[in-house]
Amino acid sequence: MAVALMISGCTDSRTSELEQKMSDMGTRLNEMQSTVDYQRTKMARFQVEKDRYSKVYLDTSSKGFQRLDTNCGTFWVMLDDIEPYPDGYKLVLSIGNPYYAIFSGMKTLTRWGPAFDGNVSEKDVSAYEAWEKTLKEKEGTVTHALRPGTWNKMTVILAPAKQEDLAYVEFSMTVEQVKLGDSKK
């Protein structure tokens, strides 16, 4: 009987130690998860800052131009007009070329959809990622050149799109060719 009581006492002590270790591990796991969540949020902010001028966000309710950095320089982008189009909308953009060079062979990427709910917690990166998956996107090729020192018209078709899909419109561009004037003239 004395042996049974001693075993029982050892078991209670050992169980208590294991429970404490499990509790400590749970606390550490929660701390690590908080650190991971913080780092994901920090990385998302860094990515936004890094991409700050690599795309423009077109506000369909106002005029004004924005800076767009591409692989060949900085351009200015302005939304001139928006018109209904079969199953969507046609955006008329003005692309400002501040250089003396002629740019051609542009590739564009337009993404659009509903606005992101700004009331969602800053720490809820998964909500942002889920929203991004709802965006539609379209790649395009611009067939005309961007003339130097002027605003150049460009049309972008968003389809399918409804009015509420125009709450968020993102535009980016890369340039394939650059032509400079003839220096022998």
C-alpha cells in the first residue's frame, strides 16, 4: 500500500510538471504566432512601399494625374474618361511622356474589383489576401508609340465589370522599345 501511495505521489508530481511544460509550450507557441503575424504585416507594408509607384490607382470619380514608374522611366497617368461598354467599361487614359524618347511596345496590366474594406484589422493579412483574389485582371499590348513630351491617349477595356467593380482600379505598364532621335541631324 505504501508503494502505491508513493507511485501515486510521483504520478501527480510528474503530471503537474508535464501540464506546466505544456502550458509553457502553448504560451511560447502563441508568442511565436504573434511574431509571425507581425512579420507578415510588416512585410506587406514593405511590399506596398516598394511598389508605391510601380502602379497607379485610378479614381473613377475624380481627375488628376499620378506618377508611374516603369522599367524604362517615369510616366504620368491620368484617367480622362470612363464610358459604359458591352459587359463592362471603357477607360480612356492619358499617358504623359516627359522624355524626348519615343516609347513603344508597352505591355499593360489592369486589375479591378470592389474596394477593400478598410475597417478590417491591420493585422488581418488573410482578409487582404482574400480580397486580392476577388480582383479581375487583364493584360494588354499598346500598339501605338508614346510620343515625346506630350500626353498620349490609351484605351483600357474592363470586362466583365459592374459599377461596384470600379471601386478599385489598378494600372501598371512595362516598355519594350525606346527610340531616340538621330544624332547626325
